Amino acid sequence: SVETRRVVMKLVVIVPLLLLLEVSGYAECRCFCQVTGDLDDCTCDVETIDRFNNDQLFPKLQSLLESDYFRFYKVNLNKPCPFWTASSECGLRDCAVQPCSPYSAEANEQQDECEKAKHLGAVDVSLSAETREALLDWNKYDDEAERFCVVDDEESPDSQYVDLLLNPERFTGYKGPEAWQIWNSIYEENCFKPYTIKRPLNPISFQSSPGSEARTFYSWLEGQCVEKRAFFRLVSGLHASINIHLSARYLLDDRWFQKKWGHNVSEFRQRFDSGLTAGEGPKRLRNLYFLYLIELRALAKVLPFFQQSSFQLYTGRPEEDRKHKEQLVDILELARSFPLHFDEASLFAGDEKEAAKLKEDIRLAFLNISRIMDCVGCFKCRLWGKLQTQGLGTALKILFSERQLEALPKSSNQRPSFQLSRQEIVSLFNAFGRISTSVRELKNFRVLLAEEQ
């Protein structure tokens, strides 16, 4: 009956990762995993995360990210790919797509697609003269420290500030072998995985038995230390989050007089439906929540740094700067109040020398991933890829700097041993803003999927 169906839908919608369990085949456990030594211990219901994020944290965070301090990000989009000769526009200043042949009807159609992708992938670098002058003054408040990411040379003539609000992360048409090569390089060379172990649904390999490869892969993964398993899940969660953004801000209509962006349910299904992804989709979504908890924990841990009286979000407008610092501290205090925080106590808890080596291995692996972002062909994708990897790298830096954070000086006359540069702060909060948005978009997709039935 209609009433029975309504009850079923209500029950389904309250289970975040199931995403229409009975209707669309998103079947996975109803809890989420805290790191307590076993990544598959279900100790936290994702409904708690959804409520906390969607109702409390997301609105405050989005308001903060619209402020001038957080909306401008300095980036060099013209650095050449350090690992392979890119066949697309990688490294060119103005081109955003692979050059296309002008010959034949098929080529003309390809040219049209290229022009469309060029437009969608272009980065708007326009800033007012007043803004440019103000940004120059901000640099003197920047500081350096040990990094998990390659930071662009801010003095390079190719580095420029980009207004993130003018360049939202969304579908650009960047896909196919070049995009696959980026993720393949990340997974195959930077996740501590031997080449003999094939990850499930690798688009570049020609597997005849994805089920068998998945069993082999997860059997290998379970045999790794908790830190390496966590590292893989972070990368997978970041990948999932980016795919959600592209599905949620998809180009639905591209007429000359208007562009319509919105949710593409079919695209979302292709990436996350359990049946269409050989069971991988729900795992990807669990990893997204894992990433959320990692970055949320970093925000909670770094609160004392931002509470220092000497710290300010400098834009040269004292009243606004004080207001935005209060907003930021309020968000971090809210993050700290979350009742089911990621427990990092089991990470690097063994022999001190071995733990230090493993920590350095992970730092270097993540550093390498940040360099791969310079191989991304689409400029807009490169922008957000660089920002999000730097943001996650900054979160890891915070989690690995517990002693320095505990030793923060009580007096403003003493120089703290822990520092974050403006670039790290902007990337940290914007990267978490992307993860927070992904969690919120899952709610929107659940509603849209329910309406389809």
C-alpha cells in the first residue's frame, strides 16, 4: 500500500550510508568505524555524524568560508607534471583541454566537446585592484613549518591568488584515461600497495573477475598495520568526496543562454550504487565518513593554537578580523564537542623508532600525492585537488604534532614551536568544508533517490 511504502521510505532515509537499502541496493553496515586498533570495528552510528554536520557545523562553516580570509587561495596552476609527460594542457597557462584536430565531422564534434570542457575547466583569476593590494599585505603574517604537502612558491610569477567562490568545484568534463592515470598513480604508487595486488575496479586494468580481485585486495589490506590501512581509507574517502561534488554540481543543461547545474542521480549511482560498483560504492562512502572524522579530529586538536591571543586572521580590517576569529574558534569548539571523535591513540603507538619511520613514510607518501596534483589536466580540478590534498596534509600535520600543541606558550612574548601558514589554514578549513558538503549532499541524494521510486 501507499502508506506502507511511506513507512519503508522513512526507515530507509534515516540510515545514511544505506542510501535506499531495499530500493537501490546500497547495502552496508549501519555504523561507522572509529580507529581503536581495528578499522572495521563499528562503534559509531553515522546518523550521529549526519545530524552533527548538517544541522550544526555545516551552516557555520560555510559562513566562515565566504569571508575574505578564507576565500582567497594562492596557487601555481602552471607547474609541469614531475612524473610523466602530460599529453593534455598540463603546464600551459590558458588552455584547459587537450588540443583537438579540426578535421572531419567526428573531429568537429570532438572540438565542440573540447571547447565545452575548456570553458568548464577554466579558472577565473580576476581580482579587484583593491583585493590584490590587500593580499600583498597579508604575506608578512605567513609562517613556515614542517609540511606534508609541496607548497607552491608564492614568489613565483606563476603563483596567483584565486577567489574560490568564483571557482566552485563542480563537473568540468575531465574524465577518461588522463583522469584515471591520476588516481591510478595515487593508489598504485603511494598507498604502500605492491603491484601484484590489484585494487577493485581499477579502470586501467583489464580484470576478468573483479570479485576475486576485491577479495585478494581486502585480504592484503587487512594484513597491513592500522596506519597504512588508515592512509588508504583517507585517499579513498577523498576520492569519494570529489565524486560526490561532481555528481551534485553537474552540468544538466548547457544552452547558450543559460547553464543549469544540479544533482545528477545517474552519475551518483554509477559511482556509488552497490550493484553497479561490484559492492565498492558503500565502502567508498564509509571511507568518506572516515575522512570526515580524521579532519574533524584535527580541527578539535588545533583549537589551542587559534585561541592564542597573538593569533589573528589578518585582512587589515580589525573589526572583521576579530569577528571572524570568534567565528573560527566557535567552530573549533563545536568540533571539539562532537561526542564520537576519532581516537588516534592507537596510531604510531609501537616501538618509538619504528613509529617515527612509519610516520615519515606516510608523510613522504602524502607529499608525493600532493605533487601528483600538478599532473591533473583540468585547471579547475587541479586547483581543488591541490587545495584538498594540502588541507588533508595539514590535518595530518596537526594530528602528528600533539606534543608541540601541548607545549604552546602561555605568553604572547614566546614564539610557539607549532605554526600554521595562512595557506595551510585556508586549505585546512576549505578542505574540511568540501568533506562537510559531501556529507550534506548525501542527504540530498537520498531524497532524490527516494523520489525516483
